[in-house]
Amino acid sequence: MDLFHDSPLLTGVRQMLGGFAQHQIRPIAIQHDQEESMPWELMRTAQKLGLSQTAVLDGRKKLTGVAEDPDPTKPKSQGRLAVIGSEELAFGCAGICLALGGSGLAASPVARMGTEEQKAEFKRLLAGDDEKGHIKVAAMALSEPATGSDISGLTTTATRDGEHWIIRGSKQWITNGQSAAVYVVWAQTEPAAGRAGVRGFLVARGTPGLVPGRKETKLGIRASETAQVHFEDVRVHKDMMLGSPAVPGEASGGLADTKKMLDSTRPVVAAQGVGIARAAYEFLLDRVRGGSLHGTPMASHQHIMFELADMQMEITAARLLTHRAAWLADHHQENVAEASMAKAYAAKVAQAVTTRAMVLLGEEALAPGHPVDKWYRDAKIYDIFEGTGQIQRRILSRQLTGMNPT
């Protein structure tokens, strides 16, 4: 299995986005972290490179100029392109990376489960600028105040009323939650169907009863907006429901499809963790190469170099796990265990590498605006969102024995 085949396509995307991260993202990363502001102008610039808010629906041609082979049985490259791009952008800044790609969270279920009419409507709602003159963004409204990783416990409901569904409930920790022009809202449509009753709905901004809530103040990834969203008897036409209506006892078309979607997005999140770890590692390596300690080169001190050696091993291992999970998805093979391993391990590595970098740099890293301090704060969320580390271990445990550990 050739995980790192350096085709011109993959190499070109890595170089293009690596340069974009170095020259466009890095210079503004600290500013947006301190201001807790979205990089709206950079997001507009990124669109010109093919990093559109509907990139997941547009396919790889928008970014690379080369379309995928339409034969569904042939291997794809979308998963590997996504992890390559995500690592490079997160190397620049994880928060800005999420701001650039946040709409993809909503676009993914539309691409996977939506009809052609729903895909067209999603794109239409994201066309043009919003009332503030910003490009339009989308949000996936899944997590709730009392339901994060356990997405089968959703309390938001959708009740059928003739040709419409009435959505009631609240969502929390929603990327782009305050600014989104369109939301993909997940709700329970059929309590008797249990987990299979969960469905997604396209809801446009401005729909009566849709109330964006407060923006959260966060430890890290501050350039990405996170907010509450409330749904107070929001009326949505039946044609805006993703997937077929729920049937008690049948698991297809709802939460099962959502979980399959996560198997493709978790490697992307893992790649972002790799990017953060790599950023801290390379910063420290540059410092060691040119620095001295007690009058001798830092590179001659074993305790420092062993730390760097461990970092390099861990980052490489996390990257390999991530690319393996993406490769399996591109080759239409099950990657449930690999996606969970990649996400859990990359998050662990990001936290470990940034923590050790903070320790080795000492007081310097505590200075306001220091990049290692920022990467240290950014890393923590990667063990929480897209399924906590505990959830990933639970998935892996079930893969090993067929049983859920209690």
C-alpha cells in the first residue's frame, strides 16, 4: 500500500497550500488569535485558490483543475488531498484552518446524503456576500448542551406537520454558528426508531424561529467562530430533509450515515493535529540548530535532542495513521478503526509535542503572542471535538470484541 505516492497532483497541492500557510496565514495568525476574530479577508482570498465554502460539493477539480474519475469503483484521491491540505493549513494556524474549512462540516452530509436539488439549494444559499459584506459560510448543528460525543442522545426534535417539519431545540459549540447563511440541523424525527430516527435538515438563515446565540470565548482555535444556535418552532419544508424518512427498526439513512461521514472527516481532523505538532516541533528544531546552552551548542545536549527525536517519531507515526485512514476511504474500504486510531493518536501527539515544547522553551513561551503558547492552547480541542479520545477508544474496543465497554 503506497501511502505517500508523490504524484504531481498531491505534491502540487502540498506545495501550494504549504506556501499559502507560510506566507498568508502565519503573518496574521497571532492577531486573529488575540482578537478572537474570523479572517474574513483571507477567506475571500482562499476562495480564489479553490478553497471555497462549497469545496466538498465542488470536488477536487475546483482546487486542482483535475476532475476525479467518475467511475465509482475506482480509487479516489479526495481523502488524501484533504489530509494533505489540512496538515499544511493547520501548520499555519489551526483556527484559521477551521475558519477556511468550517463550512465543509455542513457540506459533507449534503454531499453524502443530499439530492441534487438539495445540493443546488445549499450552494445557492452560500452564493454572494452576507449583510456585513463577508463571504457566506455554513454550519453543521449537531452537538447540544447535554449531548456532545454521544450524538445518539439528541434532544432536538423535528415533528411532521403536513408538508413541513417543526424543529425545536438548542445546539451548542457550533462552528460558524453565529454567522452561518445555512445550517444543517440534526434532530430526532421518530422516537420509536431510536438512533435511526435522527435526520438532518437544511435550514436557511432568517427562517422564523432560528436564533443564533452567543459566541463562545475559547482557550484555542480562536480564529474560528463557535456559538450557540436555538430553534424555536422552526418550520422547514419536507424537501429539505436529508435522507429518507425514518422507519422503526431500520438504521439506514440517518445516524448510521452520519457516523459513516465521520469516518471520512476524522482523518482530516487528525491531519490538523499533525500540523499543530509539526509547527511546534519545527519551531523548536530551528531554535536548537542555532542556539547554545551553557556555552555549548544546544544540539549537543542529549536531553534536548532525545526530546526532538521522540517528537519526530510521534509526528511521523501520527501522519502514517492519518494517511492510512484516508487511503482506505479513497479505495472504498472500511476505515472505522483506522479513522478512530488516527484521530485519537494525532490529538495525543499534538498535546504532547506542544507541552514539551513549552517546557523546553520555559518562560519565553509564556510571553503574550508567542506561537508555541498558541499551538499549546490550540492542541487541546483536538482531543475533544469530532468525538473525544474516550469515544475513539470505545469505537476501537467495539471493533476488537464486538461489545461496547461499560
